[in-house]
Amino acid sequence: MPHLPPSAPGASPRSVRSRLAWAGAGVLLAWLLLLARLFQLQIVHGDEYKGRADENYVKELRVPADRGQILDRGRTVLVDSRPSYDVTLTPFYCGKQCGDILDRLAAVLALSSDELARAQGLLASAGALERFRPFTVKVDVKREELDALEANALDLPGVDVQATPHRFYPWGRQGGHLLGYMSEIGPDELRRLDEAQPQEGSRQAPYLPGDFVGRRGLERRYERELRGVDGKRRIAVDARGREKVGELIADGSRVVPSTPGHNLVLSIDWRLQQVAEKAFPAAAGVVLAMDARTGFLLAVVDRPSPDPNQMTGRITAQALQQIRADPLQPELFRSVQQHYHPGSTFKPVTTIAALEEGIFRPATVVQCPGWFAMGRARWRCDAEQGHGAVDFTHALGASCDVFFYTAGAQLGADLIARWARRLGLGAPTGFDVAGEVPGVIPDVAWSDAHVAGGYQRGMAVNEAIGQGDVNVTPMQQVVLYGALATGILWRPQVVLRVEDADGRVLQSFAPEERGRVALAPSTRATVLRGLLAAVNEPFGTAYAQRLATVRVAGKTGTAQVVRMGARRLRAEQVGYFERDHAWFAAFAPAEDPQIVVVVLAEHSGFGAAAAAPTAHAVLEAYFTLQQEDRAARAGATRTGGGPGGT
């Protein structure tokens, strides 16, 4: 039998061995790659993939953080959070039934058409990753709604009830503009916030659909400080998102506690605020009280204001429309966002301009026949019969218009504007809780640019008594009278410090000077004599409201809303929106000022009758509270309750 070769024709033993070697190497390489992959999956990324596997049966729930409180200087709680419950839906767990689930929730929770449409929109826009993220269907549900949810829980997969602190304003509308309110983040706003994620290590957490954010006032200005950091709670669930009783999560990963937000301690004295609220009779207007030595505000009454408890939440479109249709504009923060003619409260500015520019001397006397004429134009005085011969003390005290018409005609608009601006008018005060309007202090250039026909000499006559195109905010007025009292232009502030939840001070705010007003001593003395006369002399416009216990320096003002007619009418003789605005601005004690008060009563008539009584009530209460506080501190020290006591 012939011998058979060991391989295919032409193959040598060496080539066969080479092929076997390559095949073995390939098998070995495949095993090595497999082992490397197993090492990567089980050792390198084992924890990561285990976590992903856990997510198949573990649901992560938010533990909402408590928002920081807002307190007055005596630690009276002005804004807090109360327990409430929100209803959420996680699209992943309700699958194709989500639409039906929303319909059932609409019936159980009595959802409005707006709430249902909003939830349907969020459901429709939930992409792949968003389907694992719950969104809020209804906030702050009622007790009976919770009971109905519990009774229908088995038919509502993906639905959760989330305990959530709800913002609460125990004083309602009082201080509403200052404190502000919260509302839900809109989709566009949420996208912007997502793009601006906090830096690594920041205490802030990302916002999620259904979150509320500070919308106005301090709630908005100090959103970062007030907002806490949410925690997490992990529970075992089945495929429909229902908790699996008996399935435990490791203690170390079950709960990540939330961190509460920081507290704001304000300079406001709520006791004084309550006095101001009660003493102020106007439907619309402002009462401001400021510490003359620091620029910190002590009271802020700003009417009307929407109820922050109504605004914080999901206010209905109808309710919001009613607020916005109100002719008194309750959403307007009048203290800084509206300007008014200051009327006669502007006369100290004209006084300073006339004296500092050498137009008048402290002893100048002007004859007031009850009118002032320039060419064919004629301006009448507040006293139709005239004041006779008046000097600065009588002109300021009795508020003689003719005296200041005369000064204005000689000064001109540019000099009046120069000193008004030096005294802080015509520019924002720096109060950063809300956007400020700058007001208007017209000079010749301004009138040429904004008034048909340009500047006319008679404009300065009107401007000298705070009319014409002169407009100021109430906050500018309180800064102005603070400067008249102390020579310092303060930046008004309202937050004394930021504290953590345990009361540790994280940030304190010091008084801030914007500048000082350099005046000749004789000028300052002349202004002070006139402001004292307005309150303390029988001819003074505010004499009837003077205080027996402290000397007050102040000035009344009645600012025209419409052009004067042939004769002056009482407030009740004209329609509400045609009535004059009533002003009173004052500081006390006159010789060593501690407090400045400004009152603006919109459409209320004469400043002496409609604004001065409120200011004097606030001043009297301030000094009474000062005495009570001193007595309390002295008593605490005697009994060991003061510093170092028990």
C-alpha cells in the first residue's frame, strides 16, 4: 500500500506547526480579552452596575428641605414654612396608563383645567430620562383629598404623596411687598437654571419641575440663602412603583437628610410695623421708618399688597387677573417702584439751593400777597389771602408757596437740580430688594429733551415747590430727610444678618454711606428752624399733631395730581383719583436725630391732616418702645438674665 502524506499536498510540517501556533495564540487572546472584560465589569465598575441594577427595584424620593425663616430684629417670625403634602407622578411607573392615571387624579383631587393641562404637558414632554423623574401634579392638597388618594392607591401606579414644607406668611398682606412671595418655576426658567448648574461643592441643588422659587421681595433677593438642600429617601418598589414591604435598603444608603436654608434677621421692628399699619388710614400709600444713625429700615408699610399666601402656590388665572385689574395696582412696590410729586416736602431742597448759591440769605424776607406773577403767568399761594412778610422760618413752617416761587424764579432749574441730586434725588437709593425707578429731577437739558417746546423759565417756579416735572420715590424721601437730619446719605438696608438654622451668624451687614452733604452751618441751622416751626409753632402746618414728649422736625406736603382750579377743593369734593397726595416727612429728636419717618397717603388730601398723624403715631411708639426695651434690659441685668446670666 502506498504511504499517505500527513497533510494536504504541498504542505510542509513547519507550516502546519506555524498555523497551529497562530490559532492557539488567537484562542489565548480571546480568553484574555474575556477575562479583562469580566474584570472591568465585576471589579472596576462593579459598584456602578450594582447601583444600576438596584435602581430596577429601588425608587429614590426627595426629602424637601425647610426653607429659611425671615425674622424681625426681635426674632418675631415674619415668614415660615408649614407642613403640607404634594402629589407627584413618575411616568416610568405608570407606563401606558399615565393618561388614564391623570384623569383619575383630576377626579380625586378636583384638578382645575389649568392644573390638568399643565400635568398633561409635563407628561407629554417627559423624554427617556425624564420618565424616571417625578413631577408635581398638585401642591398643598387638602386632608380629604389625601384620604381619597389613600383609598384609591392600588389603582394609581406611579403616584406618590410627598411631604413638602409650604411657605407661610402669618401676617398676611402686612409687609407683603418687602417680604415677597414664591411661585412655581416655569419650563423656560427651569431650562435656564439647568444650564447654570451650581459649581462643585456648592450647597445648592438643581431645581426640578414643580419646585418653587422666590418671586418678589426678600424671597427673591435672598433665594440662594433661604433655599435649603433637599435630601433623599430610597425605598424598594415593584415594577409599578409601589413600595415592597419587607424589602430593606442598607442603612447607609437609605436616607440622605436634607439641609435647611439659612434665616434672615431683618432690621424691621415688627412692633413698630404694627403701629404703622394700624395708624395708616389710606387705601394706597407708604409709611417708611429708618434709623437716622445707620440707614437700616425699621418699618415698611406699602399698600395695597396682594396676599403672599394667595400668590405662593398655584393661583388661578382668574384670581391673578382680578389682582392685575385692580386700579390701585397691588403688585406695585410703591416705596421704590413708583414716583410722585413731593409737593412742599421738597421745599428744604430749594432752601438749601437758595442759601448755598447765595440767591437768598438766612434773613431774607419775601412779601406774600397770596400770588406770584411772572409775565402773564400767575401762581397762587396755598394761603389765598397771603402770608404777608415771611422769612425762611415762616416760609417752611407755614409752607408759603410764594416765598419759594420767588426763590425758584431766581435760581432756575439747573441750580435746583444740582442740589436735589446732591441730596440723593434723581437716582436709585441702592435699596436692592426690588428694582428702583430713579425719579425725575429736571434741569434745562432734561426739559429741552422731554417737554414739547423745551425749557421755559416758569418751570423752575413749579419745581421749587416740588411740582412740575419733579418726581421722587418714598424711599428717596426717607434718605433725603435722613441727610437733612445727619448730613449723611445712607443706602437704605433691611437685612441685619444671615444665620444658619442653629442661629450661628454667617454674614452681617454694616451701615453704608453713599456720601455726605457739606452745608454751611448757617444753611443747616436755617433748614432746622423751619422744620421745627412746621411742627412746633402755632403757625406750623403740623402743629396740631405735635408730640409733648419729643421735639420733632418735619414738613408737610400736598402734591397736586391734577392742575389746580380756580379754587382749592376738599378731598371729598372730587373723585378719588383726582385728589392730591398727602406727604409728611420728619425726624426726631430734632437736636439728636434717631429716627426718620416718611408717610405718603395717595389721593388723601392735605399732608397735615392725612399723613402727619400717622407719622407722629409711629414716632411716639418708637420712643415708647425704646423706653420699654431699656427697662427690660435693666431688669434682666438685675435678675441675672442679661449677658452672662442664666
